[in-house]
Amino acid sequence: MATHLVIRERNPLAGPGLVMGGRAAALTARIMARTKAAHSYEDIVDRVRRGPPPWTAPFDALINLTEFFVHHEDVRRGAGDHTARRGADVAAVEAALWKSLRRAGRLLTRPLKASGVGVDLVGPDGDVIHARAGTGPATLSGSPGEVALFLSGRAAAATVEVGGPPDAVAAVRAAPFGL
């Protein structure tokens, strides 16, 4: 996980392979293997702690908030804790994730574009983000962090209620979410 974060921020050649298959993914795998071979685990983790290089600063909050949250939850939930985070300790993160979902909702729901199914994201306070126009729509209801997990391809780990007409719900459940 740490190697993925380091190469994503520091090696522009690795980026396409993180979202594409084929040769781009093979190149990214080689870059990851070389990075792991050349640096200790402690060094790679230290690079993550130091933050991204200066040239990524303008995009840091936009790129890293959701990704770091999702990967943190991957590790946490992979260790057996599948409970959603609650309470004041995550309120600021949840608010920031909701803003991020408002900006990126259309991109994150792009797997539904061909189906024509619309998607509304519904927060715990009833706030609605119309992420994708279309028939239905399907609704994804949950905390911002749980909705972000769902739309990042972690539906099995996310505590999200999927509602709406049966065909819209089926399309959402079948969609290959994630970058």
C-alpha cells in the first residue's frame, strides 16, 4: 500500500497503470517492484509521512483525501474491524469527504454512464448530491466515508444502503466502481 502511494505521487510513468490495464499496468508493476527492491519498508513509509513532492501540492487535497481515507480503511477493515467510523473524531474528515464527493460524484459514478441509471448520494443529514443524471435514480445512503468506500470499489466493506427502483439498484450493485 505504501509503495503504491509513493510511486503514484513521485513517478508520473506509474500513474496510468494504476487505472488502466495492459502495458500500462505492467509498467506500473515493474516500477513498484523496483521501488520495493531499492528501498526498505521503513524508508517507503517515511516517504509517505513526509507527504507528496512540492509539484503535487496544488492537487494534494483533491487527490489524497479520499485515497488516503479509503486505503486507511482497507488496512483497518482488512485487520478485521468492519465497523464504520462514527462520532466527533471523524466529523471534519466526513465533512471534507462530502465536499470531495460533491466535486467527484460524476467521475466516481461513471461506470453507470452506459446504463443510463442516475445516482443520488444521500448523507446522514439528508443532504443530497445528484451525482449522475439518468433513470431511476438509485440512491446510495450513508456517511460520506462509507459512500466513498462504496464508490471506490469496496461495496462489500461499506455500510451503505442502496435504494431506488429494482433495475437501478441492480445496475448499481453490478457496476465496477473504483479507479
